[in-house]
Amino acid sequence: MAREAGSQREAVRQAAAQWVVRLDDPACAPSDRLAFEAWRGQGPQYEAAFEREAVAWERLERLRAIAPGTSAANADLLAPPRERTSIWSRPTVWARAAAIVGAIGVTAAGVISATATTAYATAIGERRVIVLSDDSRIELNTNSKVLVRYRNGAREVRLVKGEALFTAARDRRPFIVRAGDTRLEASDAVQLAVRVGGRAAAVTVKSGSVSVDQEATEADSRQSAGVAAVYGPVGGRVQRVSTAEIDRALAWRQGAIALNGQTLEQAVAEFNRYNRQRISVDDPAVSGLRLAGYFQSTEPGSFVAAVTNTFPVRATRDAEGVIRLTARD
């Protein structure tokens, strides 16, 4: 059984490496990307394997752009990329995998600084899982960006914009998340969701505990599982939340928006985070309507249909394609 499980993991890893190379090719067709999404959707182990191979691929690409120092690095490894050809005529993925292993070895010779920063981002409507080298995970929500670097004995992530769920693996090094003016530090395994807006950060601790340091107010505290807080330039607001409330706040991990008493105006703002199709509430008579239910985050049309079928709300589309909601006559 163990041998079969190992063979399965290796097969998934090989397929993940092939997908990394395939998707990196400018000639990759939309049908290929649809096939990839179907492959990745088979389970979390497929997504995790792809993210690990993607990280290794990014390291190799970075090495090509860095001039070697005093160490005698492999000239082919550090050469600028040649003109791309179809992936079917490239060297095999596993030939490149050998180069990736070589790249990791070169790191010890000082070609890559220990403080190198790696950026990860998502587009509007996209979600992504990043598995770090220590097996910590970052789940990025729509239109989000993080910067990751390991330095001075710490694992550090800055949430530049958007929203993410961080799952820190146990490690002797602290796990630090910076968002706006807030610094969160965990010294053990922890899972926390963070959403940033300007200098403010909304933090929900799903498991474990974190110490909170607000740079602007020089205030610090410690928050444990079941706490949701909003930290801004003038302080923080902390409250206890139930498991059900946390699950609703994290419904985006399943591609959903969970509403539980939010106003129509708030719900529309949430849908606009995930879609290029814009919705606007143009009538104060309906903006305060309270909504409840689960909706697919990338299906604004279904949301609008549910609202107009349930409430006296009319939807019209203007010349620019914006869906405008007003009270029905």
C-alpha cells in the first residue's frame, strides 16, 4: 500500500511539473488551461503539487537573471532564456527538474541572497494556493498580492493587497504577517485570515494564536482562535466570533459569497471584488435591504436575478454594461 501511495504521489508530481512548463509557454491554448483546471480540481494534493513545482520553476527562472558571483556556476543554468519553442520540442521536464535541483545547490554558494523576496498574486476572480518551502500555505483570494521572504531567522509575509488565509507550519522560526500598519506574529502552528484595505487590516484567527503589534499606535496584544478584529491607524476593534461565522467569512475558499444580514450595498461591493461585470446600487430606497444566502462569487448575473425575484428591485444595464439596481415602480 505504501509503495502504491508513493507511486501515486510521484505520478502527481510529474504531472504537476509538466503542467508548470506547459502553462509557461506563450503558445499554451485556452483548451490547455481548461484541461489544467480540470486536473487541478481533482483534489488538494494536485493543487499543492503544482504550487511546489511552480515555486521551483520560479527559482530557476530567477537564477537565469542573476549574474554569478565568485562561485563557478553552471553556465547553461544561468544563461538567458533562449527563444521559446513549443513545449513538445523542449527538453523533458525532468531534465529541467535536474537543473532546478542544481539551482537549489547554487543557492548555498551565495548566488541568491537569503533575503530574496518572492511575489505571488491573483487576478480579479482568481484564487490560488501557494505552498512554501516549510510547508506553510497561503491561500490567496481575488485580486490579491503577497511578498514572501525568509530572513533573520523568521518567515515573513506582507499582504500588499486583497485577502489571504495563512496556515503556518510548525517551525522554530516565527511566522510573521504584515498588513497595513499591523504586524502579526505566530511562534507555533496557526491559521489566520487577513484582509487589507489601505492602512487597515481585518484579522480572523481560525486556530492557534498570534501576537498583534500596531505600528501606528504602538499597541500590542495577543489574539487566539475564535477572534475577529479590525486594526487601523487609531487602534483595534476585537470581537468573539463563532465557527459558523468564520466559515461564512471564508466561503471564498469554495468560490462562494456567504451573506448573513449584509445590506444590498455591501453585497454588491463584495461581488464587484470578484468580477469585471460591475453592479451599482443607484437608489437609496433599496441599498439598505438585508440579504442572506450563498452565491457563486463569479456569477453576478445569478445574484442579480435572485435579488430582483425576491425584492421589489429592478435591474437595468447602461451603455457601458454596468448593471444598475433601483426600486421597482
